[in-house]
Amino acid sequence: MASRPFHHGNLRVVLLEQAEAMLREGGVGGLSLRELARQAGVSHGAPRSHFVDRQALLDALAEQGFNRLTDNLRTALRTPGTLEEQARLVGRAYVDFAVHDAALMDLMFAAKQDAPSGPIHEAALRLFQVFDQALARESTQSPADDARERFKLLFTATMQGTATLLASRRIDRPQAEKLIDDAVDVLLASELGGRLLSG
């Protein structure tokens, strides 16, 4: 694979692009700084000027993944609509990302929760805050009520499961679309959804 021309100002960007390509092709096990340097066409020590070790590279990829998924959800939420319509758009954006970038998604959620990397933890928080903002517009509940947090986590878990089924070809795309719609309907009609919307 031909490497993209670069100068010192964009070497990190080029290395991350190359690392993502390697991640898609061979998974996390196929990623090494030495192989990254070889495929990017730079000296074997060049990546270490940006990533002190392999874990730093993996952390940078995970952070980049969270940021990209957050941007995708923000784009989905720019479309005006009811909470139900926006939840469907968010669900589709989430599933699309999880299927298209399955290896990256696995890496993003592989971080240890007891000791997350600072930038990764912050990037993950931004992801969850995006959908939370849409929910907050519809809810007047007390901050002491945890309905919004529970709804958000259950919604995310459902979309993650739908993406896993689709990526493994247990279901096809039309079935995935239907699952997203059904999940939104069921969640909003549930006791939890009622608490969320009634305040």
C-alpha cells in the first residue's frame, strides 16, 4: 500500500490513518509500531516520536474512534424532529459506525473501566453527552432521577447488540433497521420512557 506524502506536521495523522487501515485488515493483534513504520514508509523509530509505545498508539486510535462516532451522532441530531425520530437517526448512525468500523469499535470499548486513559475517558463521556442533550430537551425530570441515564445506557446497549448481529450476518440490513425502530418504540413506551418524558 503506497504511503501518503507527509512532512513532520502531519506524520501523526498519516500514522493514525495507516494504523486504522491495519486494524481493519488484521485486528489489534496485527498492529505494531515497527510494522506501522514499514507500511507508512518511514524509519522504524519515527512512530515513537508520536506514540511512546504500542499502547499509546491503541489509545490514540480509540480516542479518535470516539471522536468520530460523536461527530456522526451530532450530525444525525442536527436533523429536526421529535425525540422518537432523532432516536432512530442516532440508532442508525451508531449501528452504521459499529458495522463499518467493527475492529475500531471493539478497541474503543476494550479500555479498562477501572483505570481509563484520560483522553479516552473524556472522549467517551462526550459521546454519551451528545444523546443526553437530546434527551434533556424532552425531559424535565429531577437530576436525582436516574431515568435518563438508564434510558441512555439501555439504548446504547441495544444499538451495540443490533450492530453485533448485523456485523456477524445473523441479521441483514432491513432486519437491523426494523430492530432499531422497534427498540425506540419499546423504550419510549416503557415505564422508563414514561418517567423520562413525564419528568
